[in-house]
Amino acid sequence: MSEHLGVLFLILFLIAAMGCVYLVLKMQSSVQAGLSRWRDEEKHALEVQMTELARRYAGVWFEQWKQEEEQKIRLDAVQRSQAITKGKVTEHIVPYLPGFDFDPKDIRFLGTPIDLIAFKGLNASTEEVEIVFIEIKTGRSALSSREKAVRRAVEEKRIAWRVINTDVEVPRLLARA
């Protein structure tokens, strides 16, 4: 009987040991699942924090960049405006400067596509009048494509004279409409 008792205790011990192993394995699985959940939650929390920090940094950087660029853009706009104003004023005063080789009374201001037209000799009441197209430039500005086109037309003598009689032309133009 003591032999059976020993076997019985051994069986009970093995069952208890198996139960403990099962519990340990179950706990290990549960602990692993808990650790995985904790790791995933921490990872997500860190991603959210990093994203927020990146947004804040990018926002601060963007605002700083925007202010710097805005200052540059404003300065550039002021400089361009000053250059344009200087050019426009210069266009109007050049005919009155000493050494300008046309009588200011012979000059007509157009503005675009060229600045001035000189009718040289018109004020002196001479029979010979020379028509001169004048473009005033300041700084290093170059001729625009429109100004170049006018220059080519003058150089190639593609110039015409036309009289429009409004008593005839205006009714004819209105009839077309």
C-alpha cells in the first residue's frame, strides 16, 4: 500500500507540477500580451509626442521663415518701386536737362511702348522736321520685347502716315458694329 501511496503522491505531484507549468505558461502569455499592449501604447504615445513636437518646430520655423522672407519681399518691392519711380521721373525731366540735344517744346511724352517722341525742328517752324523715337533707361535695364519691336519698325522704316476724318470714319465704324 505504501507503494501505491508513493505512486499516487507522484501522480498528484506531477499533476500539480503540470498545473503549475500550465499556470506559468498562461501567466507568461498574459504577461507577454500585457507587455505588447504596453509597448504599443508607449510607441503610439511617443509617435503622438514626436508628431506634435515636429508640428510645433515646423510651425515656429515656418513663421520665422515667413517673417524673414516677408521682410525680403517687402524690401525688394520698395527697391523696385523706387527704381520705377526714379525711371518715371527721369523720363519726364530728361528733356529739360542741360545738354539734351532737342528743344523740350519739340518733345511729346508717350510712356509706353516708348517714352518720348521728338519732332525735331517743329518748334523752330522749319520745313524739315525729323521724328525721333526716344527710350529713356536708368541703371542696367534693357529694352523690353515691345520696345525692341518698335525699334525694328523704325529701323526698317515700317512707318506710315494716316489721317482719320471723324465725319467719315466714325459713322463707318459704327455701322460695322
